[in-house]
Amino acid sequence: MAPSGRGLWPLALREDLRRAIAAEGVRKIEIWTARYGVAAADWPVEPVDPFFNVNTPDDAAQAQAIAARLEARRPDFQPSKDA
């Protein structure tokens, strides 16, 4: 399993996750995912970590720098207006 609960979870499981946390007191992702099974996958972290997490202003600045770097490499890239 990916560290710290990093992973791709089907949205159909969101209510079960909410119930596990709120009603059952589950606090370890490994306990919750054991109900469904997991598969490990390696994700390349270059040119950018697909699981880059933004929690602080410094993280946001780093994310903006990553986006600028990627845009420079692909001038035809148009970010989503919904983002």
C-alpha cells in the first residue's frame, strides 16, 4: 500500500469510509482498506509527483512553480478552467 493512505479510491466507497471513521472509530487506513483488498502500484514521480500534497503556503508556491515548469515544456497546455 502507498504510504499515508495515498491511493486511488473509488468514490462509491466514500460513505463507507465516512461511516468507518465517524461511527466505527477507524483511524488506520490499513484497517479500512483490508475490507476491500489493495493493490500496490509504482507511480513515477518525474516530471511531477502525481500525489504532491499542498498543505502550506510553501507547498502552494512549489505547486505553482511545478505548473509553470510544465507549462513551459508544453506551450499548448491549457489548464482546466474548473481548477
